[in-house]
Amino acid sequence: MTQSSTFIPFLSLAIWLPILFGVLVLAIGRDDKPALTRWFALVGAIVSFLVTIPLIQQFDNAAHGMQFVESTPWIGRFNIMYALGIDGLSLWFVPLTAFITIIVVISAWQVITERVAQYMGSFLVLSGLMVGVFCALDGLLFYFFFEATLIPMFIIIGVFGGANRVYAAFKFFLYTFFGSLLTLVAIIYLYNKAGGSFDILAWHRLPLSMKEQVLIFLAFLMAFAVKVPMWPVHTWLPDAHVEAPTGGSVVLAAIMLKLGAYGFLRFSLPIAPDASHYLADFIITLSLIAVIYIGLVALVQKDMKKLVAYSSIAHMGFVTLGFFIFNPMAMQGGIVQMISHGFISGAMFLCIGVLYDRMHSRQIADYGGVINRMPKFAAYFVLFSMANAGLPATSGFVGEFMVILGAVQFNFWIGMLAATALILGAAYSLWMVKRVVFGAVANKHVEELTDINKREFFMFAVLAIAVLAMGLYPAPFTDTMQTSVADLLKHVAISKLP
């Protein structure tokens, strides 16, 4: 564990600054002065992002174990610690979360006209809580942050969503909450087994019988599979995406789905390595079903948001596939895919949001010939759709290619089945682009469309730079995670049976 002599608690700042700004926005935000609320929220989001930059600058790629560690007693009676730290597995998700929050605040600038403070404040609080999930080194602290993220997202969907927002919000909450209850049982069991410690790193070293490991693995799987979401517990996601406001869909796809995948890396694999190997075929099968079957489901969608929501499930199938092949290339590819998906899925939902704000329809059939009226927007929409399909030189290609390479090394047929996702991804992405963007102007509503303004252009430009930069030069991302991935695989390779 590395810690400098002049220690600045960057992780605590990354967690609590957005929460503080969010609470202040809720407290002082007024509907008669929405502009002031928006600017205050934007300042809060930018400051929260700036404190994450030193994490990247000062991160030691070669160091083993956790960095930027903070630890102080929280609830002393039960030995619960406020313990934070990051390694190569979690580093990039902290700035990614803060970055996406800035994009969400900018995207809602003119769209949200009522309850502006509640909207902006909810996203800022949610941002801090999600960063907490990626940084927590105490089991109960992790659970606190993991569950607390449900509250602001429930409000965002339930208050600012579409016609069926209450149904979608309750479905989202109940699925994810019930999935997490068994996880709490597993956390309490591990606490007792470790002699009264919630230290996650101590749990990694805990000898457990095969029966214990399998039960603990399945308990964690309930929470993480729902959050990813893996087939067949994915049905809450399309409803949540369709009813959520644009910003809600962006955060849900870009960050919240990653909480479940990250849980596999921090809990399931290192705590129950024997069970992970034993159940790997089961997880690989579920992942391949998500990649292929859900890709086919995406092909027949008539609603753009539903299509991108299903494509998210397929892309996250790549992530879980990469994790359970136990191959350095595949696992790094899974993490790269998580980061890349954050940029691409966020951009796709923002594109759909821009069209919806102008035409109040997400139906593919209502569009056609958009390029004739919105050429700048069309250029971005095509770029992000290509990235979603895994076009080389975009970030979408890097992670999927690494997972496929690792899968082929593991088993040729698994690699081949995974590779079909690239064909399906191209099919549903190009099919949507063809029907929405190209061709003659389809109707008078498309005829009246206006191209993106400077604010929207800037928002898409930043995301486009991120997608292309990561696609052309992924080394900064892969270099930081190399040591941590190698350490995790080394750990998982050793049996913990007593």
C-alpha cells in the first residue's frame, strides 16, 4: 500500500464533494432562478472531476495492492471501518463517474425546466455514492454505498421519467434491492468467519470450504448479476431505460451497470476462487446467451432506447465472459470494455435524447433522412453507432477484441461464439442508423428538425474525443490495470480450501 507523507484524501474528496454540492443544490436551488442552480451544479460536477485527476497522475502502475489508502474507525463497536483505496481494477471508474456527471449536467441544461434543483442534486449525490462503491475496502461500507445508489436513481426515474415511470422505478428498485439481500447475508457470514472484521482484503485471504465458497459466490451473484444485468435477470433494464430521462439512462448505462461487474472483481473472484472456477462454465454460458440472444433481441426493437438498452446487456455479457475465462488478456479486455461502454452507451443515449427533445418520439419508424436537417448531429450519431458496433480505431473495438483473443486462447468455440456479437452489433447499429439518419426526409416533423447547438456540439465532441483516443491509444488504460489483473489471477489460481 502506497501513501505519501503529505497525504491528501483524494478518494474522500471524490466521494463527498459531489454529495456536498448535491445537498447544497437541493437546499439552495430555487425554481425561480434555475440558471443559478444549473451553474452551481456544473461547478460542483467540474470540481468533483478535478479532484480525481491526481489519482491518475500519481497512480503507480507497478505497485501491488491498494493505493491512496484511507482508514479510520467508523462504528468501533462492530469493528466497521471507513476504509478506502483503489488499485488498477478500480482506478478509471472514479474519474469516469465524475466525467459522466459533468456531461449529464450539461445535457439537461435546457431540457429540464421544472424541479431543476432536485434533478441536478440527485445526479451529484448519485455520483458521489457510485465513486464510494469503487473505493470501499470495508464490506459494510461497500454495501452502504452499493444500496444507497438506488435512492437517487429511484427519484430520477420515478419523478423525471416517462409515462410509466413509477412502474419502471419500482421494478428497478425491487429487482436490485432483493438481489442485494443475500449479499448482506454473505457479508455478515464473512464478518463472523473473519473473527469480527469487515476488511475486504482480509476476506480475500480467508480459507473457506467448497460449500461455503459456492454459497457465498451465489449470494454475491444475486446482487451483481441483477446489476450488470446478466440474462435472465435483465428484464428491469429496458423498462428503466425507456422511462428514465436522458441523464438517467446515461448514468444507468455508463456507470451503474459497472457496479455489478466490479463486484465480481472485488468480491466473487478473490473471496471464492475455487467456486469461481467450479461455476465458471455456468457464468460463461450466461454471458454467451447475453451476447448472442440479447443481440438478436436488439435487432427487432422499434424503440431506439430499447435497442441501445439491449445492446448494453449484450456488451456487458462480454465483460462477465472476460472475467471468467481466467486469462490476463480477456480480463483486461473486460475492464477496458467497461470503461469504453461508459463513453459509448452514454453518447448513444444522449443522441437519442437530442432527437427526443426535438420530436418527442423514440420510434425508429418516425424518423428517416435526419442527415438532411441535422448533418452535424448525424456525423456524431454515426460515429457513436460505429463504436457501439465495435469498429476498429474506436474504444468499442479494443475491449471486445481483447476478450475475443483471450476467449480463443481459452477455447476456440467460445471465442467464435463471442465474435458473433461483432456481427450482431454491426447489424442492429447499422440498421438503426440507416432507418433514422439516411434516406430522404421521411415526414414534416423531420423536415422541421434543427441541428445541434454549441452546447450539444461540445458535449458530443468531448465524448467523441474520448471514444477515438481510447480506441487509437488504449495503453494508458491497459498499463494501469496490468499489475492488478496479474495479482488477481495469481490469487484466484490458488485454492483456498482449508
